[in-house]
Amino acid sequence: MSDPDALRAFGHSVDFGRTAYDYSTHRAGFPPEFFAALAARGCLKPGQTAIDLGTGTGTIARGLAQAGLLVTALDIAPDLLTAAAALDADAGAQVAYKTASAEATGLPDTCADLLTAGQCWHWFDRAQAADEAHRLLRPGGRIVIAHFDWLPQPGSLVAATEALILRYNPDWAGAGGSGLYPEWLTDLANAGFTDIETASFDISHPYSHAAWRGRIRASAGVAASLSPEAVTEFDAELAAMMECFFKDDPALIPHRIWWVTALKGRAYGKTPPQDSSAPTQK
């Protein structure tokens, strides 16, 4: 994966609010298969209370609401929350949005059964965010940190696109990812979470040429951090590259869905220690 510390450092120059239109229009959200996998593992229970950190345009929050959960979603970019609410209206979903950071949500202690963070954990002060998540969850509550990453396979459109981003924005630290995030397991363990598990699967998502250009404009390395003039020049070069070398339209973009899940409040794991003062049978 990319260096998470370098990526967070790069994040100080990123403003996703500048990408709100492309983000909500072209950036594919977590697919139905992701929510089906969580449901199959008992992670989604209708009527439970959920908090979605770094919600962006609400892709996970909306899916949780459609699964019957009561959802509050947070982000530091008000423009993204406005776009999220519009997408919710189109989808018939109800989510309560709040402008706040993952590290200091302003929400009360033990107020949630489920806490999610999709495609955003690397932007946070991870230790503070993990502690805040632990504070917000009820005993036995679950955290899910998830990613839906494109895969830069050699010779692919993704690899060529990443190389182009780096030519325009050499400081971008998001290239070369594997879609796997082992450091997140340590973050959760250090915050007191237990029963830590991971899972993943790969899918291909179709993007038209126009949609891929919009998806890339919405990325951290392009419109969220470059000047408008540089974004226009980049976009024209990406369009020309696709027309010459990647003619399939739509293009099938390989992605990896990966998540880690853990529980709060089971300090000794699945088997509590026996009371040494209790009588034993022989």
C-alpha cells in the first residue's frame, strides 16, 4: 500500500470540497456486494444506531440507512455533505449529517452500535480517531474500516493514470496501492478493540471515458490539490491518452474491497477469565 504517514501529510494540502460535483457524479461508491458481505457477517442489524466517519458524499452512510440502520454521518467538508444529502433524496434514504472531524465528533459517549469509516482512515490522526471511535461505541459495538481501491496493474489504464497524476503532482502519495491496510489492525488493537478480523474481494467496475476522467478529477491528487488551470491541462491529457492507448469504452477498472472489523468491550477476547475464588469441579 502507499505510505499512510506520507499520504496523511499530503492530505494537509487537500480540499475535497473543491471536487464535490465530480465526487458525487463520477466517483463510484461502495457497491451492493460490500453491504451484502457485511450483512452476511451479521454487521448490519436494522434499528441499530450507526456513525459514519469521513462520509464524503455518503456512500456508506446511505447504504447503512437503506439497510434499516439509524445513521449519523460526519465530514469536515460541508460541500460534500450537501452533495450527500442530494444523493440521499434521490435514493429515498435518510441520514443525519454533521460537519465534524473523526478525531473530535462532538457526539456523546457510547451512542452507537456500529461505527464505519470508508476510504478515509488514512486522512485521520489514526490514534485519535481510533480512541474517539472506541468512546462512541457501546460495549459490544462494532467498528468497520473499509476501502474500495482501484488496482494499478502493470500496463493498465489505472497505472498509466497514476503516472500522469504524479507528473502533474509529484507530491501525491497515493500511487502504487495494493488495497490492503495492515496498519489499521494495530490502530484498533492499540485503542482497545478486540476480535479483529479482515476480509477482501476483488471486482471490476465499468467506467466510461468521461466518467473515468471525472473520477480522477475528484481524486486527492488532482482537483482537490491542483490549481484549476493544471486540472484543465491534466484532464485534456488524460482524455487524449485514453483515446490513443485505452480505447475500450467503458473500461473495466479492477478494484479491491477490503475491510477490518473489531469489537469494543471484550477485554479478554471471546473467553473471559475464570474467577479463581469460585469452586471448581474435579
